Amino acid sequence: MEFLFVEWLGKPIWMWLGFHVLVAVLLAFDLGVLQKITGANDRGMGVRESLLLSLFYVSLGLAFGGWVWHAISPQAGLEYLTGFVIEKSLSMDNVFVITMIFGYFAIPAKSQYRVLFWGILAVIVLRGLMIGVGAALVERFGWLLYVFAAFLVVTGVKMLFAGDEQYAVETNPVYRFLRKRFRMTDSLHGEAFFVRQPDPATGKPVRFMTPLFVVLVMVNVADVIFAVDSVPAIFAITTDTFIVYTSNIFAILGLRALYFALAAMVERFKYLKYALALVLVFIGSKIFAADMLGLAKIPPSLSLGVTFVILGAGVAFSLWRTAGEPKKT
């Protein structure tokens, strides 16, 4: 069993294995137990159930951060918590895009639950690959952190002045590519991703992708696009690969549950993106500020505090500004 104590990417192998076992158990529990208890298999997930399940996943994420604090170091615990908060907050912007995709294809709540489950599995793999590549590059080329930081500042500034841009599904390059290159049914076929139907030209049975599979692809592509912002953001907090990876995955695990609550009140948080933009600017700027102040890095406690203040102000402002607006149908 000595191999369990061999270090891999800065941490013993037993830590990596233990974390992935925990993730596997949570996914199995979600798929095999929670879906039956909540009835999500038959009718999707309600707002109350969504909030309770989100609280469950957030509590687990915070508990894991407490373990990091005691098992690794208090600084690692603060870095994990900061990364978890930032990733969870940035994922809320992703929820808005997912809502538009589901709305455009008129995906029922029951099928949304299925798409989000398989989407989470794909996201875990894709985020893992992106974080692994990012960690290897940062370790070899330390100056890339400054590139990440500048990218975050530029992205945040663009978000501040972008206005109320809408995600256009019908003009999305991924959607247009799939429509052009593959056979696609015009309507949903239950929860099937693929069906066999007669080819219009030959009459022979061939495989068609359904709109549900198109939605799955578009949701995952949207997450990859958002990860271009979120992964550099966490690397600007810490270069510890274990902290980067675990904070990302815990933030993602609760995304599916959080979706059903946020989707029901998405209009109430439409100004939150400006707070997220300021968070990106702050996270990117603090790397340059640390150099100017002659510090190795800005203290994690300060980063966490500023992030909480910005996001809290953003939520409060968004709820206040939208309080009297009629709900869209």
C-alpha cells in the first residue's frame, strides 16, 4: 500500500483516490436514490427540492474545505473556499445560458434533469483535462499566471460594458454545425439521445440524433467556454492543482440542483453579471498588485473577503432593482 503515499501533482495518491471515490458515491447517490425520492425521474425537480439539494451540496463543499484546512493547512483551506465561492458564482452565469438553450428547444423538466446529469459527468472530465493542462503549463511557464491575470481583467471589463446581450441559440456555431453535418429529428423522442428512423432518401433505417442530444452538446460546449474564464480565475488564487481541481468539481456537483431554483427566478439575478465581472477584474488585478507591493501573493483571507463583499452587493443590488419588474412568461 506504499504507492498510496506517493505524491502525484503535489499530493499523496490516497487524497486523489479518496476525493474521486467521494464524487462517485455522490453521483451514484444522486442518480440511484435522490431521483426516486424527489420524483425527478417523472416530473423534474421543484424549486423547494432544488434549494434543499443545493444546500446539501454546498454544505458538503464547505465541509470538504474544513477538511482541507485541518489536513493540509489553513492557507490551503482559505484558498479552497475562495476558489469554491468564485467557481460557484461564475457557474450561475452558466445557468442563465442553459436556461435559454432549454427554452429554445422546449425541453421539459424531466428531460432537463437527464441532460444535466450526463452534462455534469462530461463537465467533470473536461474540467479535469483543462485543469491538468493548465497546471502543467503554469508549472513550466510561471509567467503564464500574468497572462491569465491580464485575460481575467480584460474579460471582466468587457463584461461590464457588454450590456444586456442575449445568447442566440439559432445562430450558435455548434448548433448550425450539427444541423448541417448530422441527421437530426425535428422533435423530441422521450429522453432518447438517438433514434433509428427511415432515411428520407433510401428508406433504410439509420440513426438520427434528437434535439435532446443537441442540447447536451451545446450545454457542454457552453461550460467549456465558461471554463476559459473560471479556470484561470482559480489559478490566480492558487497553483495547487489539488485545490484547483477539488474546488472546481465541488462547485460543479451542485450546479444541476442549483439550476432548477435559479431557472425559476433567473430574471431576479440579471444584474449579478456585473458583480461577477468585478470579481474577475479583482482576481486578475491582485496578481499585479502583489508584485507592486512586493508580496508573494495577496493574503487568501483578503481575497475571500473582497469576493464575498462584491458578490453580496451584486445579489442585493440585483434583487432590489428587479423587485418591481413583472415576471416574464
